[in-house]
Amino acid sequence: MAMNPRLRRLALTAHITFSVGWLGAVAVFVVLATVGLAGDNADTVRSAYLAMELTAWFILVPLSFASLLTGLVQALGTAWGLFRHYWVVFKLLINVVATVLLLVHMQVVGHVAGAAARATLASGDLVGMRVQLLADAAAALLVLIVAVTLSVYKPKGLTRYGWRGQHESRARERLAATEGAARQPA
Amino acid sequence: MADSPSRFDATDLGPGPVAHPGMPRWVKVFGIVAGSALLVAFVLMHTIGGGMGGH
């Protein structure tokens, strides 16, 4: 299922764009959550939470799914595979868990944004949820930075599945080479 | 994933079956750190608590 080089580059470009875009949007989310939690001006606080809801639904959620999908295409369409290398497995886990947690997190985002839309939020209103928004966003940012780091450094390490596959393909190549040599005239 | 993996990710030890060298150290460290972070986050969310997810 290997992609040709042009298609591989296109898929890689898409994956990088969506993944780094997701990271950038989470960074914005951290800023908005900080403003919402610590802002003095009621209008600014309200705007921050309304912007968070829009950012989450229209940027974070689509980009998280796009990153996951393009990551799967990249893994399955190249020699890297999905379960052969530990760094790929970890990136997949990070992406899936982060996407699921983001969807769960949307309830809190919606609740706080809804409250902000209905009335001015006093500094003591919904403190737990507002702190959670900031903490979750900061954790997501850290986790996505780890994912980017794994992508760049690609630390070595084959899983058992990858190790088995590699040795089987070596054995096949050795056998083919032996048979080819045996067919050569003396 | 700009570069393809090298043909052999581990040292070529010659013909014949070779045992899997085991999990690399960075994977173990990463797993321990990630697991600890999740545990700490879980404990924090439940002890700090009533406020988290509540009003």
C-alpha cells in the first residue's frame, strides 16, 4: 500500500499542516483561558469564553480529526507502518487520547461559554471549570509538543511486530538472492 | 515522516532468527513519565475537586 513519492509528500504536508495548526490553536486556547480566568474587564472575559467555544468547535475539533486521519494515511501508506515503530505508536496514542479528551472537554467549554453569553461572569463564578479549561489546555499543549518532538527525532525502536516483519522480509530477500545465484550459469 | 526508515533498524546480526532486543530505554522512561503524569492529574482532579467540573 506504499504511496508514490509525490502523493507521500502531499500527505506529509497535509499532516504537518493539520498537526501544527492544532498545536497553534491550542496555544491560542491557553491564552483565552488565561484571560477568561484572570481578566479584570467583564467584557473581555465574556469575549474570551465565547471565542474559546468558537475556536474549539471550528478549529480544534476539525484539526484534531484531520491530524489523526492524515497521520493514519502517512503510517499505512509508507514503510513506517502503524505498529512497527514505537515512536509511531506513541504518536497514535497521543493523537487518539487527545482527540477523545478534547471531545469530552467540549462540555465544559460549552457550559462556561453559555454562562458567559447569558450573564457577566463574576470572578468567583464557575471557578473550578475555568481553572479546568486552563489546566486541560496547558496539558494538551505540552502533549502536542511531545508529539511534534517525536516526529522530528523519530527515536529508534522496533516493536515486536515490526521486528518480526523486518526479519521475515530479510529472510525472503536472502532466499531470493540465493535462488538467483543458484540459477546463474557456472 | 519525511524519511523512510532505514532498511534495518537494528544491527544486522547475520542469518537466522534473532531475538527481539526488548523495549528501548526511552520507551520505558516515556511510559513511566506519562503514566505518572496521568496518575497525578487524576488524583489532583479528584482531591481539588468539588470545584472541578462543578460550580
